Amino acid sequence: MSAVAHKPRTLDNASAAALPLTAITARELLFHRLGVEEGGNAGDTLLIVGAAGGVGSILTQLASKLTAMTVIGTASRPESQQWVREAGAHHVIDHSKPLADELARIGITSVTHVASLTNTEQHFNALIDALAPQGKLALIDDPETRTWCR
């Protein structure tokens, strides 16, 4: 059997085995669940909650490299914020602060697409408020149903 790719030396086998799953999840989320067109969606905005995580960092890279969208990632720690910037986000906001205030700080009033990758239950109402009419929301975490909707 020939190798498709070499495992990075810095990763153990378990971590390397997870890489394809995070990439597949990010691609499925962006192009199939959110309906983003490869090379398209100029003028649209994608908010990625949890952009410094595994799926989030790959989603940030895919969206910034393969679409014309404005990509906004969330991260709270300075080193995580830097990681998200390096992954290609146009803007990075702090998800530990009120979302509306953080979006206003970067001149954004609403977003057309949201990928909520973590803590959806905590951020749900603010995400809905930030979502433009006919906007799209996708999530991969598993919040308690009906306990977090207003």
C-alpha cells in the first residue's frame, strides 16, 4: 500500500488519525450544510464560533482560501486569536464578550452564515440576533434541546 500523505512527525498516531475527520466535517459544513459556493459568496459573511479548534481552524482555512466570503472567527485567548488570524480569518472577535458588541467593534451588524462549533447553547440567542434575514446556521455540538431557545 502506498501512502496518500505522510503523517506529520509532531503528531501521535491518534491525533493524525483524527485529521481527515475534522477536514471532512469542515468541508461538509461549509459547502453542503451552509450551501456556500466554492469561489463564490462575495459580500457574504461567515461567523465561525470556536474557530481555534480542530474543525474551526480547518473551516477558517477553507472559507478564506476557497470562497469570497468575509470570515470572522471567534477565540478568547490572545494566542488562540493569533492562531485564527494565521488560519486566514479576516476578523477575530472574542466569544467571551457580548457578540453584538464584538461584531459592532469590527463594523459588522449582521452575518449571512454561522457555523457554531462549540457552546451553541450559551451563544444561541446572540447568534440568532446576529443572523441576517434568510441567513443560515449550522452547528456540530449537541446542545440540550428546547432549554436554550427563547
